[in-house]
Amino acid sequence: MSDNMLDKDFKELIAQVKQDILATRYRAMEQANSELIMLYYRLGKIISDNTKYGNKFIENFSAFLKLEFPNNDGFSKRNLSRMKAFYEEYKDSSILPMSLAKLPWAHNYLLIEKIKDKNIREWYAEKCYQNGWSYTVLDHQIDSDVYARQAVADKLTNFDNKLSLPQSELARDVIKDPYIFELEGIKDEYVERDVENAMLEKIKNVLLEFGKGFSFVGNQYRVSTKEHDYYIDMLFYHLELRSYIAVELKVTEFKPEYIGQLGFYVTAVDETLRKEQDNPTIGLLLCKGKDKLSVEWALKSTNAPIGVSSYEIAKILPKEVLAMLPTEEDINLHIDINSNLN
């Protein structure tokens, strides 16, 4: 066996070992976090059961715990009051939702403070866990109302008719309306290339907004016939859908002819890139605005699976949010580890 082959085998072995170590570490951290959440739940019950003694009980309980566990800073009166609220919020549930048990304590209390509907709260908890959002990013996603934009938006697609189950349902689930892209420095009067370039410069922000599973392939991605070259604004591959997603950006209101152009790109990707193990390519058209009926009629005229969403550009993203955004590599690593765990 050649040295090159040995070197290749060794690198593959190291990659496997690294993945195993990361996955094991992740499981250990997740288990420890779940145990802590359940401890806080039980402490919250004790405090709730002794409310007849008023605030004096919390003060004495806090003082006792601090003496017994001086190196633990989680037993302040304020945090114990939060434990009480946490218990009382979920005491009527037969079991604490798994999505909440997976999240850090600070995330859990942020959800209680900001989201009153338990079903919506659990949706955020599951998305937070799936995407690895930090506390600051979760706070930002709540403020941007990502639930309304993704879970309950009136989405305009033809996925139900053009894709088979379960891909059609999953494809609808990953679409938001509107998308909100945090792009600093973009001009008030911009053209499509300005938006595209800004998105490339802030690709980790864009990946965060698109959500779990999107992996960036390229921009102005060329597909060619013998005589002509064509360029797709942005091309992604979705790891759960197992399909390419061709994205076209328009800085104008929706026009029916945009569907024909994007449908052509979807077919081109299927003909040139799609492998046997890939599902059909999906098109995503992003416009500054849209008339619902016009979109519905246009979608009926194409055989390509296409979704149409509007988008907004927010030029100012809090610095603390920017600092906590995951990189493209962070997002894909989180996805890879979760895939291994499942």
C-alpha cells in the first residue's frame, strides 16, 4: 500500500474519531443540561408548595443553598423565583416537553417571559434546539416573529401538487414569508446584484434566516447548454430535503414571467447536477412584494416545484446578535452531529 493511501486512510480515521468525540461530548452535555432543568423544576415545586410562608421562604431557602453549595451561583432569590414560575407554568403537564428539557435554563426562562402560548413556545424551543441558537439569537428570532413567518404564514407554493410526500410537507415547512435579511450598508436604491453581494458578504446571517439544512453551493451558478450559459442567482443544497434549491432574487413586485425563468433553472439543475439519490430540485423566488392571485395562477402554469416569498432588508442588526451568529461551518457541524445522534 502506498504512503498516499496510508495517509488518506489515516485522515479518514481521524475524521471518524473526531466526529465520535464531538457527538459523545454533545450527548453528555445534553444529558447534563436535562438533569439540571429537571432539578430546577423540582426546586420550583418545593418553593411553590411553600408559598404560604411568602418571600421569607425563598430568602431562607436561597441562603441555605448558598451555604451548602458556595460555588454554585444558580441559587439566588431571583433565580429561585424563576424556578417557581417555571414549575407553575408546566405543573399541569404530565411530562415536561422534551424540546424544553434540551434547552439551557436561560433559554427556557426567556421563552416563558416572551411567549405566553405554550404551543408556540414549544415550536420555538424545538427550532432553537434544531438550529443551535444562542440566547441572543433566540431573543432576536422571537422579536422578528419567525413563528408567524415560517409556521403559520400563508405560503404560496405548488409543492403539494409537484412533490411527493414527505418532501412536499418538509419543503413547505422550510419556507418563510417574508424573509428578513440583515444586510448592513446596502443602498436605499439597490439592484439585484447589490442584494446578492450583500448576502454573500453576510452568508452566515443568510443561512440563519433560511434555517436548518441549507448549505450554500454558489452564487451566479452557471448551467450551460452547448451554445448558451445561464446563471442562477444563488444555489443551495438542503440536507434534509436532499435536494438542490435554486434561489432567484427580484427587487420588484412579482411578475408571472419570473416563474418561467425559475422553472427553467430548476430543470437545468435537475439535468446537470441532480444525482440518483437526490430529490427533485426546488425553486424559491424572492420578490419585494406579490399579488396572491397572480402567484397562484402562475404556479399552476409550471411543472416545476416552486415557492414564492417576499423579503425585507433590515440594515441594522444589534452587535450582540452579530457576535453570536454561528458561522456556516458551525451550522453544518451542528446539523452533522444531530444527524449522527438521530
